[in-house]
Amino acid sequence: MLIVTGATGHLGSLIVDRLLERIPAHRIGVSVRDVDKAAGLAERGVRVRAGDFTEPGGLKHAFEGAERLLVVSAAIRGGGALTANCAAVDAAREAGARHILYTSHQAASPTSFFPPQHVHAATEEHLERQGVPYTALRNGFYASALSPYLAMALKTGTLAVPQDGPVSWTAHEDLAEAAAVALAEDGVLEGITPPLTAPRTLDFADVAGILGDLTGRTVTRVVMDDAEWTSAAVAGGLPRPVAEFALTMFAASRNGEFNTTDPTLEATVGHPARTVHEVLETALRAI
């Protein structure tokens, strides 16, 4: 059985959808914190079981019968994410999975300016120590991270954020398809993968230009001082810890951490990756 964790989340749900296009539903299992949210998958014939990385005792049942298992990284900030990820990896090994996959990040590093990369790097090290074939899917930076900035940019005509750098913004849909391929097919994307990215890097000035093209309005990219932006974000209602966390993404991007592209993603999915233009066009419809 192929098992996917976090199957009701944004990425996990897309991965299961892509898997269902490739293999029969009875060969797919999901581990989710709230089984009620996965009722639709159960109706399609997917095995649904409760599993929470922060309660590892329950993962034995959730992962039972796993041949290959995909650990979608825990959506937890801070050290708790590493503990949770490692608990899931350990449970997958104990369940007898012969291949464990993990959704890592293109810039995984213990020295990154962006804290989640420390967690990804440490999880990769833990995964490598298990003595089980593994895949660390080094996903490109999710293009959906641009969405929170769109409404204000359209309202004010300015995309006012801290200094940044080029980022290989990559669509969830393409990364989900690559994960499904890696999970369903032996010999595809093994070990630590190359960066799984779209073929272009863009900075926020490029994003402002694309927004202008899509809306027919002038959107000007304005560079704000880090402290000024943080204060403005907090004044606008963003909790300070969230604003300070978001700032680390800008620091990492201007340090060049996400200024990488690679053809592996497109080669794996067999078609061109979605462009930022396409991602933003979809996002704008929801505003």
C-alpha cells in the first residue's frame, strides 16, 4: 500500500488526487488528523486512518501495511516540526515501509536565513540514518506564498515589501504530480533530489510587472526597510511573530538561497511547469 500523510492539506490532497490517476484507490492509504475531513477520499475507496505526528503512538495503526510512504512535512513552526517529522519517519520504518519519501525544500540547510530549512536539513539527515531507501523531495518555493501580498498590491497599486532576491516560484500542482510519480514508480527521484523547480526565477519586481499585465493596472514595486515593513505589517493586524517569520524569507531570498532552477521537475512530470503568470492568474480570481 502507498500511504500519504497530511492528505487533507493543500499539497497532500493534490498528491492523492494525482495518485488516484495512476493506481487503484484500494492501493492508497492516507493518514490524517481529522478523518471526517477525508470522507470524500474514503468514498472514493481510499483507506483513511487517523494519524498525528505529535502523537506517534497512533501512527502504527495509520501506517499499517505501508510499502512506500510519503511524509508531508509537519506544518509546525519551531523545533516541534523536527520532532514531528522524525516521529513520522521512525513510524514509517517501524511499519516496514521499504521506501520513505519526505517533502523537503530546495534550500534545505542548517545555515539558511529561513528557519524551515534547518528543519528540512535535519529531517533529511534523520531519514538518511534509517537504513531504508528514501527520497527527499527538494521542492521549489511554493508560488502560493505570493498570494497574501496580492490584495494590498491591487488596492494600493504598490507591491511594498522588503528587499528580496530571485526565487524559483513553483506551483503546488506540479510538485504534487512529481511526488505522486515518485511514490508510485520505483527508481524515480531517489535520495536527495535536485531542486524541483519551475524553470525561471523571479523577484518581486517581476511579480509586480506580471500583476500589471494581468490586471491592466500599474503596480509599482517599492522596497521597504525591514523594520519599517515589520512594523507596518503588525500595525495592519499581522501578529509580530508571523511578520518576523515572513521577513526571514526575504532575507534568505536576497542571500540567493532560492535563486536556483533545475530541469528535473519538468522531466519528471513530462510537461512544462506552471508559470508564475498562470499561478497569479488563478489566485486573482479568488480575490
